[in-house]
Amino acid sequence: MLIIMGIMLGSLLLGVICRRRLPWIGKVTTVLVWLLLFLLGLEVGGNPQIVEALPTLGIDALIIAFLATLGSIMAAGLLWRWIK
């Protein structure tokens, strides 16, 4: 776990240094993120098991999104009453 945290902290520091010295690094990062998303889409689209389960996954995602939004609204309401 310490190794993972060290790698994360090291990459954070490297990102800060690169951003200051290499102003174009943000555009490179954006292109790399888009490339990773595209490759992920290819991988998911090429997997027949996932493609067949998309209707079920969509319903599950809709339920999770709805409940997460509802929970956020309820928590915001409780916070509003607490600070008021």
C-alpha cells in the first residue's frame, strides 16, 4: 500500500513540475485520456458478453444514478437544515 501511495505522490509532484515547465503538457494529457477512452470502448465493444448484458447494465446504472442523486439531495437538505 505504501508503494502505491508513493507512486501516486510521485506522479502528482511530477505533474506539478511538468505543468510549470512544459505548458503544452495539458494538451498531451487530454489527447492521451481520449486515446485511453477510445481503446476502452474498443475493448468493451469487442466483448460479446458485455454487449449482450448492456440492457441489464443500463438499468442497473440508471438505478444507481437515481439513488445516488436522491441521496445527495437528502444529504444537502439535512445540511441545509443543520446550518440554517
